[in-house]
Amino acid sequence: MKYIDKYFRAIIENITDALIGIDKNGNINMINERAEELLGLKFEDVIRKRIKDVIVNTKLMRVIETKKEEMNQRFSSNGRQFVVNRLPILHQDEIQGAIALFHDVTDYNKISKKLNEDEVYIDILNTILDTFNEWIVVVDRNGIITMMSKAYKEFVGDPNPEGKHVTEVIENTRMHIVVNTGIMEVGEIQEIKGSRMIAMRIPFKKDGKVIGAVGKTMFKDVSDLATLSKKISKLEKEIEYYKNELADKRVAKYTFENLVGDSPKMKEVKALAKKAAKTNSNVLILGESGTGKELFAHAIHNASSRNLGPFVKINCAAIPSELLESELFGYEEGAFTGAKKGGKKGKFELANCGTILLDEIGDMPLTMQAKLLRVIQEKEVERLGGNILKNIDVRIITSTNKDLEKLVKKNEFREDLFYRLNVMAIKLPPLRERREDIEALANELKMKIANKLGIYVEGISQEAIEYLKNYDWPGNIRELENVIERAINLLDADLIIKPKHLPERLTRKKTKTYLIGNRNLKSIIEEVEKEVIQECLIKTKGNKNKAAKMLGISRMGLYKKIERYKLDSL
């Protein structure tokens, strides 16, 4: 009998399904390990116990009563879902007990639900692709097409491209390359069936790994882009026209968002300018010609509490000295021959409750400097030929490309006026000191000039960008703008600015010939090293820390080389 019991036990343990059995009184008399695992029970805790006390709402007792089997029934227990077959145990048509064979379908149900949802999403996606007539293709990590819009299928002439490698279906495709590199490509020209179009290819990743890519034709013909570009250009010209109209109404046009550049120096200058904007103190903007001093003045006004007030600008160098006083302070009727009837308001009166920009302040005559100082101190103006003092509330921003401190020492600029103006000094870096910004500036200027000229430009080649970065730009951003405009006017059919479109002064290679003579390689290398160190020290104005960083050597190593090459005098 023990042998039979042991043999029976081995059989129920090797059944893949979970099994639990009861006698005719409803007491549990068998349970295998799979059932224990799924129901969270232990053999010794449940054996010979009533099943109703172990499994709440069990239907196995119903089989005892009806003597009928129940197949493919569902029940839940221990937070999971099961499919169960309930079978009566009969002997000579008398009920002896019942068994339940069941298996877990929780994960299956979740997967089934997910698959159904995915099918719905795929149907929706396919409908969208086909409805909007877009040329879209999706590939897996191996470059195999998994999805393609109906319009694209019709264009390439393949009704069933799914399952094929993308190179077999789409001419000159780079989808398989994007899957390998994981690098997005946007705005690339691609030729298919003799048509030049503009495409974008975007890889998609999961857990940091590329699992496929989607490609979309942005413009089905390059001419479409040119047409759209012209429309945009026309709209931007209209915007520019209204901006100029606003300028006539003394409104600042630019904000800090218009100041291109994220180099450390540019970030530092912008941060200082934003702090200056929050005060009412006078601001002095210093910088070489073409560094964007006026743009900063606009941005400071627009970020200040005076932004709703007027923004008035005057170039002190562009107006003859005999006319400057009447321009700044105005005049009364009859003040001089040719004076307007009723007189005229000066720039300070026009700027009341706002900001005035005195550009090229370093060129203001000394006689006018004294009158300007009085206006700053007294906050009142008197028109030329008049005798009435008018109170004014004006924030003064001045700018110059000259060294005012040197002019003060030469008695060419009043010291007291300098200190009045130099409350918040902002020095703009020249373009050669922020080369990191050149690419962004070049692209911004490219768009601006292309719109102005009504010419579509595809872009600037990386080789051309490198030439732009390596040039010293004595004329700064203004010179860069001039170079970009020249290049756009010389464009070829591919509409890309290349080195050949740049002036010779940018592309001319700066080479030097070293005569060997009786010298060995070591002495020639030392000569080159000395010249490179010398150039770095000149560029950094003798700053050893900066020079060492630029050369990629330690400060101590630089000191040793300076001593060896006798460069201490630099």
C-alpha cells in the first residue's frame, strides 16, 4: 500500500498543471508542489482540511454534488488568474471525491491585452500615415522595413516592401547607416527616381540601444522648399518693415534672446548686462567696432522697468559738432537760421521716461561733454535759444570702441563725465576671443541675409566653418556678416556655402618655410616650439595660466620652456 501511495505521489508531482484533490466530504487529500506554489499553500498545513476553509469560494464541492465535470473554468486566488478543469472521481457510479487541474494565465492575459492594444495602435498609425499622404518608412535595427506609408509605396512602386531590406526598396537611402551610427540626419538631399527631395532620418532607442529608425520626406521636391523659403522670406520682410516702423516710433527692437552665443565669455557678458537692466544706473558698453554694442543696448532697455518707455539712439560721431547740441537738447523757434517753426524737441526730451543710447561717446567734443555732464547731474535740459528748464527722467546708455581711460589721461575726455557714465561697465569680447560662437553666428547671419536677398541657402559646409573659426575677424560680427553675404551671392546649384565662396584672406594658408642648412631635426623643432609658445603668450597677453591651458601643458612645464627659450620679457 505504501508503495502504491509513493508511486501515486510521484505521478501527481510530475503533472505540469497544478493539482488539488478532495474526498467526498470535501477534505483535501492531495496537492502537488505546483499547486502549493501558485496558491501560496504548504502540504502539511492543508492536508485533510476542508477545502472551503483553505480556498474561499471554491467550486470543487459543486462537482461532488453534481458528479459532472467542469472544463475550462476561470477562477482567481492569491492575486492571480487561473483556468481550471474540475473532474469527479467515481467508483461504480458512486462519488468518491474530486480533483482540480489548473494553470496560471495571468501573464498570458496581460500579453494578450498588450498585443490587442498594440494592434489598435498600429492600425491607428497606419491610418494616420495613409490619410496624410506622407512619405514615411520605418526600419528595424537590421535595416529591414517594418512599416511604410501607402503614398511612399506608390512612389517607389512596391506594394509590399515590409520584410525587405531598405536598400532594396529605396534608392540612395541612408536609413541603414542611421541605424548603425545612431546619429539623426535632418534636411539631407536625397535623389530618388531622378527627383531631388529633402529627407530626415531619426533613430529610436530603447535602454540606450538603437532598435530602429524612422525616415520622412520633408519636401518631395527641392523646389517646394525654395517656394516655401520665398514665402517665409516675404513674411519676414513684412515683419522687418513693421520693425523699422516701430524703430521710427523709438522702440527697442532686440532682446537678450536675439544675442547669439553660448561661449563662456558671452554668457558672462549677458549675465552682467541682465543685472544692469534691473537697475536705473548709467551703463557704459565698451567693445571693438562690430561687436554688437547697440544690440546690447536694445536688450538692456527691453529687459528693464523702462521697456514701455521710448528708446532713443544718437550717434555722437555722425553728427557735426555744431549740430549736436540742438539734436541732443532741442531748440526753440528762431534759435538759429533755418530753425523750424515752433522749435524741436531734443533726443533727451524724446527719451523721457525711457532710455537714450549715446553711441560713439568717445567722439563727443569736450564742449558738449560739459553740457552733457550738467544734464546728468541736474536731470534737466534747456533747449537751444530757450530759457525754460525741463525736468527729465532718462536712463543713459553709452557705447564706444575707444579706450576712455586713455582719452581721460590725454585730456580728450572729461574725467568727471567718465565716472558718471562708467557706473555699470560692460566690455564685449571681440569675435576672435569667442570662436565657439562663430558657427552659430554664421548660421544666424546666413538666414538673415538669405531672407533679405530672397535666396534659399541649404547651409554652410563644415570645411567653410573651420575657415571662419580660424580667422581673426578684425571687423568682428560686421565683417562676418559681410563675408556671409558675399558667399551667398556666389552660391552654386547645391546651395551650400563652401571655402571657395569665402574671400582669399580667410582661406589663404599661413605657412612658413624652415631652412634646414646644417641644423638637425631637434633644433628645427625647438624653433617651432619657441614660436608657438611666443604666439600663445602674445595672445594671452602674458597670462601664463591661460597659455599653459592653450598649449595643453603644465604651468611648471611652461615656465621651464620660457626660461630655456629666454621668453621672460614677453
